[in-house]
Amino acid sequence: MDYTTLNNGLKTPLLGTLLACTAHIAAAEPLQIQDQGSFSVGGRIVTAPGRFDPIAHGAYRPGSQESAGQTLHGDHAYVFYQVPVNARRLPLVMWHGYGQSGQTWETTPDGREGFQTLFLRRRYPVYLIDQPRRGRAAKSTASGQLAAAPDEQLWFGIFRLGIWPTLYDGVQFSPEPAALEQFFRQSVPDTAAIDLEANIAATTAPFARIGPGILVTHSHSGGMGWASAMRSENIRAIISFEPGSNFPFPEAELPTPVPHIGGLAQGIAVPDADFAALTRIPILIYYGDNIPAAPTPENPGQDQWRALLAIARQWAATVNRHGGDVTLVHLPDIGLHGNTHFPMSDLNNREVADHMARFLKTKGLSD
């Protein structure tokens, strides 16, 4: 398939995808929502020195830098939520990965129901986060610069769809050009540098507002998710899809970094008391397919995930050795093959959702 001809108007593959989506929507059972809404949470306020004069400074003048006495609210998270009829007790709070937004969990790139809807149908309240300086939480208290950098083919490889422009054999990503078009368009930039402390503070805050719940992370948010659970007793479990950073180990048990073609996969040392918080909740980790067992310098997109999976396995063993409850699932090992870095939107996302739902039930988190 030639992915360089995506901007070619409404050709047959795209029309077929749209018709299939329409048929799916028409055939789906009605979804009953009891409540829905959105809110901003967390964040910072910056106040400029001086006194604001509503007369002298009250008119908008293009290019004016006058800010005396005025405020800037930023670095908050945006949260959209839906609560189904006859909802279960614990909501799912879903946090996206690097370069993404809450759209990660919505409609899949090829037009099917994503995890947002699949778990609403399972009667879970669902909260979708856009982290600070991203998506609908774009307002930042720090200045930034948005670079219009062509880099989508790089992420095609890192996200393990294939080796550009060819999809991996048997990959669970739609071969329709329209799906890749949608996938590339769901990526969003950071409006300023990523601030881990702002992200953790703002995405812990929803649990202070809504109470106990289950945190669902993806990729880059995985590392911040561990830190969030170390701060909030309202996080009663974590489901993490392909976490890629900041695995926390007790200070005396930090493992040797695992090298890969792009650098090192390594954990971070945390105080024993913080680490202990992660031993008190059920944790489920998923990794998809096309992750090699041995170094593959000819494919850096795969090789970094080999190293990250190795660190994840060491971390799971360490938590469990301290009395924790971590289950690490490599999807090919349970018969789910071809998954990319986005199992929540791959073609077999219903099967992945079924597995996750069974885990929640087994751990007493589905009442």
C-alpha cells in the first residue's frame, strides 16, 4: 500500500471505511448516559507585578505586551467525563501518552468504538484526561515554541505499526489509508516543555474531586501514573498500556539499565515508603507484539521496546517480591497477536477490553 497518496480525495478505500463506520453505528445498541460534562483541575496561577488599570489597559491592542497586575491560569488538566445509567462504583480515569490527548481512548482511527465507549457499555464511568500543556488543556504558564516538524514516519516505527511504509504482517492496525490519515491527525503538540510535576499534580487532582477510582495510563503517562499512585490513596488500581518511563524501585534495588539502540531503559530510585504505596494496589501492565527478545539494531523502533519490556519485568518482580500485586501481560503470550503500541484502539481492542474487564472483576473492582 502506498501511504504517500493519502491526500487524494474521497477514493474507494476511504468511502468504504466511512460506510462501514456508519453501518457499525447504526447496528450498535443505544448507550444510556446518566451524566456527562467537563472540568479543568489542578494548575497554577501567575500574577504579573503591578496594578491592572481597567481604563488604561482595558482595550485590546494587537501586539501589546502590557500585563501589569493581570493573571494567567495554566498548567491544569482538562477532563471530560460520562457516567452511564446504573454505573459501577469505581470510575476509570484514562490518561493518554506522548504526543496524544484524550482522543486516544475515543473512536479508533478506523472508526470503531474505542475504550471510552467499550467501558461505558460495561457500565464504568469514564473520565478522559488531557494533561497540562496538551490538547484542550493547552494553556501554559511557561512560554513555548511549536515547531512544525515533519516526523510522522518516525512515530510509525516507534509505535510499531511497521517499517515505513509497510505495516508488519498480521498487525492489528487497519490497512485502510483513511485509518492512517486519522491516526496521524490525532497527534497534538505540547504548547510548552513537558513539566512532570505539573502533570502529576493536575492528573492526581481528579481523584481528589471524584473520589476513589482506577487509573488507566498509556506509554509516557505510565511513569507519571506510578508517581500519582504514590501520592493519592484514591487511586485503587492501575492499568498501564506499554508504560515507557520512570519505573520506581526502592533506593537499594535499582537495577542495571538496559541498553537499546537509542539509549538506556532504566528505573528511578524512590524512598521505600513511596515505593510501598505501589505494593498495596492491583496493577496490570500490557505490552503488544513485535517486541524482539534479542537486540535488533536494524530496527530501533522495536529495540527500545525490548529494553523497556525488560525493565518492566524487573519492576513487576520487585513489586511482587515486596508483597505487591502486579500482573504483566505480553499479549502474544495469551494468544492476542499483532498489537501495536495502541492496544486500546487496535483491531482487536474488544478482546483486549474483555481481558481488562476480567482482571477488574477478579480483583473486586467491578461492583
